[in-house]
Amino acid sequence: MIKLTAQGNCVNFAVRVQPRASQSGIAGELDGALKVRLAAPPVDGKANQELVRLLARLFDLSRHQIAIISGETSKNKLVRVSGISADRCAAILLKVLNAGDAHVQD
């Protein structure tokens, strides 16, 4: 399961990205991190922007409520989601991971 850390009305969790995938989507869980495939290349921050857009859609939040707090140039990132409880975040992640085809698309 994804390891969540709650801080007030924010939740932090690790993300492992795979840029230049055929399409963007949630790929599952890897060593306690959310595995995400991104169609965007890791050039000029495009993959990070795609990650923020994808997570905003997943949690039904604005892009301003999603922040990459470490690992901007790495495949391993730490993400902060603001305005959501840890329980709600866990429920959304559990639902998408248990969906079999854990895919959130454009």
C-alpha cells in the first residue's frame, strides 16, 4: 500500500514516474510509492506538469493543490496534496489501485 504522511490538511506520499509512456495513467504501487506512467517527456518540466495534472484529476482538486516537494529532476518524487484528509486520499488511491486497470486518463 502507498505510505501516506498527513500534515494538517495536507497529505504527502512518494511517487515513482515513468516518463515517455504510450499514455499517462496510474500503473500501480511499487515499494510503497504510487507508480505513474506519463506520456510527457522529462524535458523542460513537462513530465512534472503532466504528473500534477493527472493527480489533480485523480483527487478532483485544482492543480494548485498538488505540489512536488522533492525529486523534481528524479523519477522518485515526493508529492504533497493539499485540502484532502489522509483517509480520503487513501480511499481514492485504494479504489484506483484495486480497479484492476488502474488508469486515469486525459
